[in-house]
Amino acid sequence: MKKLLTFACVSVVFFWLFAFRNSRAASARTQTRELLPLQLEEQIPVPGVTGRLDHFTADFKRKRVFVSALGNNSVEVIDTFAGKVVHSIKGLAQPQGPLYVAGVDKLYVANAEDGKVRVYDGATYTLRKTIDLGEDPDNMRYDDASKTLFVGFGEEDGGIAMIDPKTDERVGMVYKTEGHPESFQVEAKGGRIFVNVPDAGYVVESIDRKTGAVTKWPLKGLWGNYAMALDEENNRLFTITRKTPMMVVLNTETGGEVARLRSAGECDDVFFDASRKRVYVIGGSGVISVFQEVDPNHYELVADVPTGIGIRTGYFYAKRDRLYAGVPAKGNEPAQVWTFEAED
């Protein structure tokens, strides 16, 4: 009987120790989850899509997000409220940069393989026009002040062309860059375009929109600068390098470096959250690095939010406080779009 009582007591002690340990672990996991500035809320399957997902754009009125399925030669249309794919635009040629322009209700898609920008109706997604652009068109931006669409293209003879979205014709000059223009940003109030041009000696180029004059800002030992975001209010430019993985903050008035911080590797998209003064760096290395602005000269890493290897493109939907990330197809798993909610 004594042995049985001793065994029972020991069992009870071990049970409560085990329960306490699990409770502590669960509490730690919950606390970690609560501390993350981005919370994974939804995983949206993108069925039938092979290869990687490239850049995104959004139609705010219809609450839809578009993602270029580069390896699948399609653009997938996702209803963000329903959390599912509602349409697939077929017949593209390695689509890279999509851009929806609300003022004309059109979707523009840059195609790397044939050098064309295809224009689709924003409601029906029927093809309206094809614009010949040049080799390897990639990222696109829209300047609401001038009602102009900008497209980066070209390799050795790179540049940024302009399209009038009312007529869907090319207009104005081509702003020359010394190599393929990767991500770029157009000032809304100023008169400059900032361009990542890693082929030109690992620099950021500042282009005067009136004259086309180019000023080079070196990145001092870093290269592979693909993604870029802009905080125009504070004259700060965020460029993300791959070798070594860094977020470099530049003063757009002087071109001088303000800060550099280690960030997620293999980044292809970065976004500035103006309401929270945060920067989201989506890295193919398996994390989203979240940086907080202390002031325009100082930044700190808040968290490296876990994602997965190869997830490096996305879209920050500011009106919904959502960050969408493109997950490439892998094995029997279909491509997906993950939805993260930004937390205060």
C-alpha cells in the first residue's frame, strides 16, 4: 500500500510539473505571437499555378488583389474579403509588374518574355490593348499628379518609359539608366525618380524628370539592390541589398546614407507603412524584417516574422492594414497568398 501511495504521489507531482511546463510553453508562444508586428491571418490557395509568384497590385474599390504568376504566364485575381481566387487572366508572357489604375479602371501588366505591356479592362479583365515597350519590362508606378504611368525596362540599355493611361500610348522621353532598372519610386510632390540599378556599379540613381540628368548614389560595398520604398514626407529612401542583406536608408535631398541595418535576405519587395512609421522587408530567406522608425535618422529592428524559403514578393494594402505575401508552389502544395495583419 505504501508503495502504491508513493507511486501515486510521484505521478501527481510529475503530472503537475508536466502541465506547468506546457502551460509556460503555451504562454510563451502566445506572448511571442502577441508581440509580432505582423500576424498571419489567412492562407489563400492559388490552385493550378506553377512556379513563383512575382509582384502584386490592388483594386481598392472591388477589394481585389492581383498577383503575377510569372512561371504560369497568368495573373491571378483574389477577392480579399472572400479569401479566394475569383479569376485567372491567361495567355501572358512571363508577367512581372502588374499595376491597376483606378482613374481609368484598367489593369496594366508588364511581360518580360515579349517586351509588351498588356492592358485589361478593370471590370471584365478582357484585353483592351497591347503596347510595345522593349526588352524585359518589369516594375510599374503611377504618378497621380501627372496622370502618368512609368515602366522600367531594358538590360544594358535600360530606362523608364511613360504611358498615358487615357490613350494607352507612350509619351515623353525615356529616362535612361545605366543598366536594368529594378524597383523605382516616383516622387508625388518633387520632380525626381529614384531607381535601383545594380548593373551600374551597385548604385541608386536619382533622375531629374525635367532634364533626365542622373545623379549616382553609391551603396558603399553593398550590391544586389532590388527592392525600394519611399518616405517622401521625411525625404527618406529605403533600398534593400542582397549582398550583404541590408536596409540602407538614404537622404533624398543629399543622397547621403542615414542608416544601414541587417535585414531579411533575397528581398524582392519592401513597403513603408506611413501610419505606423514601419518598413516591411519581404525576404526569400524565410522572414519579413520589420523595422520601426524612431525618428528619420534612426531605425530599429522590431522583429523577423517567420514565413518560408522563397517568399519574397508581396503587397501592403494600407487601407486594410494587410500585408500580402506570395508563396511559390512547392511539391504537391499549390501556390498561395498569405495574409498578415499589421498590429500596433
